[in-house]
Amino acid sequence: MTKEEIKKRVIEQILEVAPDVQESEISDNENIQRSLEIDSFDFLKILVALSEKVGVEVPESDYSKVSTVEKMVEYLANRQK
């Protein structure tokens, strides 16, 4: 899966968990939880769904490494099977 495909999946999952958010509000470099007012449970739902779609699990110890869309895409791309 390319980085562009992963980014598309990340954005799809954010929009699914936070339906009030518009795609234009999602910044590549801002903290997802803070900028979109997503709580930790919803953030976890995004990570679980991405784990299923991309095949990469994010352990809790790495949550800080996936705090923005850009970081999340890099993390998932570098750990694909």
C-alpha cells in the first residue's frame, strides 16, 4: 500500500469516527485529537480500524508517534508487511 493510499484510509477513518469533521479541517501536521476534538476512545477506534485495513498494529507505547496524519502515515508505511 502506498503512502497516498494509507493517507486516504487514515482520513476515511477519521471522518467515520468524527462525522461532524469536514475533510478540509484535517491538517497533516496538527495533533489529530486536539485539532479535531477527538477523545482518546475515538482515537483508539481509528487506530484499531487502520490496523485491520493496513495490517499494522500500533502499540500504546507508540501512540505519541502517530499523533498527526503525517506521522501516522509514515509509521504505518514503514511497518507494513
